[in-house]
Amino acid sequence: MRQLPHTYDVLFERLVPGTNTQFIRALSWMESGMNPRNVTPAGSSWGHRGLMQVGRENTDDYNTEHGTHWTKADVLEPEKNVRVFADTLGRIRRVYARTKIPETPEFLAMGWNSGYGAVSRIAKYLRAHDLSVTRDNVFRYAEKSGERGAKTLFSPAKLKWQRGVVSLYRNQLGGGTTPPRTTGGTGWLVLVALVMLSRG
């Protein structure tokens, strides 16, 4: 079982409340190896940057929402990078709540990596065709749904990456399946305890 560094746990807990630190840790490890200076080219001068590999669109959304003017250099700072990530995660959750997409580690990783707008539209297609809204079905029917850019956004490489995030996350929990959302720093422990009691 791979134990990931806890270097940024305090930052994650402070800036992304209500989310298991284990999930953010796994996502950050898959994105950048927890290297705050990591920059991955992505067809523009921005690329994807920092701990969470935030992009220009993420940062522009954050700037618009908060009245800031952060640049691509700014988001290499861990705190600003995680703030932008937290803002995008909040957007993912609001869209998922509105479109009734389950807030599982699979779907949160997919919303971050493949685009939550695309995920919600494909979910709508699946429901219209009486198909279950699962990660595998989103990938299987992405192109058939007519979603623009589906071949890239829902490629086998994307699926492999997202599975890697979920696997790392669950390894941090000792193989458990606790959802990423918590009610505080120990919320997931409370949930596990309640499940064990219900089985007793």
C-alpha cells in the first residue's frame, strides 16, 4: 500500500474544507507528484501548473469570482494554486448537485480531469436513453452522445489516470470506499463508524 507525503495536508485541510485530505492528496500526487513548481505544456503558454495542475480557465474563473488578478506565475504558489482548485471543486459539486450526479471519487476525479460540464451533459444523454449514470457508461457513450471533444476528454488514457487517482485515494483509507466529502476533519471516521454500527 503506497503512503503518500503529507507535506501539504494542513494547506488542503484549511483551503478545501469538507473534503477528505486523502482524496486531494491522491489527486495532487497524480497531477504533479506534489511538486508546486511543476508545469505541464498543454497547447498554450499557460499549460497546467503547480500542485493541482490548474489551468488558465480555472484561474480566470477564480479571478472573475473573487476580483483577483492572479497570473500563471501566481498559481505556482501552493496556497493560490489550492485556492483555485478549491474554487473549481466547488463548481463541480454545484453542477453535480443540480444534475443529480453522484459525488463519488470516480465522478469528482472525472469532473476535474475530463470537465464537469461535459460529464453533466453526457449524464443527461444517458438518462434520456435509460442508461445508468456510471463512470464506465460516461466513457463508453461520450462520443455517441455528440459531446464535443469526447475522443480527447474521455480517452483510455484519461480513464486510466482517473482510476489511478481513485486507487491511490482508497489505498490511503486502507482499501475503504468512503466518499470524498466529509463533515470536518474526522467526518469520514464518523461515517465509517455509523456503517459498522448499522451492520452490527
